[in-house]
Amino acid sequence: MTGAYPPAASRRGSTVRLVIMLAVLVALVLGAGHVGILPQWMPLRANLVAAAPAAPAVDYPVFGSDEFVKYLAANMIAQEDSINVSAWANAPGIGRDGVFDAVAEAAIQNPYVFVDGWTYQATIRGIVLRPDYVYSDTRAEHKRVDTAAAVAAGLQKTGITPEMSVEKKVRAIHDYVASVATYDSVAADAITAGSSEGLRVEQSQEAYGILVAGTAVCNGYAQAFQAIAEAAGLSSIIVTGQALSGVTVGPHAWNRVLVDGEWLIVDVTWDDADALGTHEQYLLVDPSSALLNTRTADSDWVVDSQAARFGG
């Protein structure tokens, strides 16, 4: 027989199977979008990715040049074991490299974050970031409490008042941090020798090291300045890079502070770490100054797209 059609029941069965297959396919695509594992070539990929989750509420200041950095910082202050980053990892222009860029800024710029590494992982729940925390939850919270108390006490001791100029406030914080700090040469020698572990080395990188323990290396100075500057209502940021020569050599950290619309350099470490005592050679320095020719900034301290906001 020619020109015959399958029975109606058979046609209905085929249609039902096709509908089921399409429904399963749609469910798989939506599910993949929800957990953030769609391939880059997928059409309308951004529209299928789950919305960004909310950051946890924390009791400490959170810094970030954009909302993603703030989200990561809040999660790390809360010491979350697994941070869902699917919404950003799948967003145009971010991806895996953008996630790493943002978490580096969150770790550098937040004195209440204690983390020394992280893992990026695709799971059935989505793309997650798993931080490597320096301390247990209990120990980290004790350090945050002590740091916050020291920041509040330090701000009071600076003598800062609302009517003071930004320049005078910066000078007061600079002088206070230098007055309570001693450069940790032991930790610096350990770091130069290649050690990145151990309580003393870890603490030397923290605002806690300066404001509570009284000693740290450059990153501890920069974080201490940053924490008090934030409490004083100033716009400050930590910059990381390399010192090729000078008071210290090797990886280095310092601050930039917004004064009358211009980002100026403050390096409390180099004003405190030599044998001549505290001075103000590296206080409120113009970025073009020849004093800064022996140092270079890296790209880790802020996400690339936001660097121009803070003087590049």
C-alpha cells in the first residue's frame, strides 16, 4: 500500500514522546542554568543563569569596589565553606578569571577576612568558591572582635574630630599606627626565606598584628591604617606590589587615600620601619613623586575594571 499514514494512536504516541523529550531537554537546560554550568556558546546563556544570591549579614565593615567583591567579602567574614558564584562565573565579561580577580580584592581589602587561598569548583549545586581559612570559626571571630575593639579605641586616641580636614585626619591615623607598631623583622625574614605559614607570619599580614599584638609587616600596617580610616569615614584602599629598593625590599603593601579629589600615597611601614624612628616622608605623597620610583603596583588589589576609580 502506498501513501498510507500510521494509525492515529501511533501518531499520538509519537507526539507524546516528543513532548516529553522536549520537556526533559528544557528542564536540563534550566537546571544547568540554575547551577551555572551552561557552556559559553549557549544562546541566551545569561538569561538562563540563576539570579545572584544575597550576601550574608555580618557585624563588620565590608569593602568592595563592586557588589560581587562585597558579596565575596561578606561570605568570607562569615567563614562560609562554600560560596555560590554561578551568577558571576557565567556572566559576560567575568567568568573564572573574573571570579579570581574579585576574590583577590576581597581578601586584600578587608581587615576582617582571614583567608590565604581558595578553590574554584563546578558542582551539582553550581560553581562554588571554597576559601582556605587561616583560623577556625571560633578563633577568627575572636580576632575580629579584638580587632574591631582596637580600631574603635585607636580612632578615639587619634583625637580625630568631625570638623578636622581630611589631611589632618589622615596624618593623625598615620601617626597613631606608627606609634603603636613595631616592624616585625622576624616575620619579614621568614617571608623572604619563602615561608608563608605559621602563626607569626600569618598574623604579620593582619590589622590585628599591629593594633592588638603590636607588630606586623607592611600588609599589617596597611590593613591597620585601612581599618581606622574606614572607621573615620575616609576613602582609603590598600595597594599591593613590589619594592625594588628602599626601607624594605620585595612584596610590599601601602595605602591610597582620597584627599580633595586626589588619591595620595600613605606608607606607614616605610615611615616606621627604619632605625631613624617615625617620620612623615611617605605621608600624603603625590603618585607621580620620584619617592615612589622604586616600587611598582601589581593588579591584585582591585578588580581590573575598577582600578581607574582609585588612581589606576
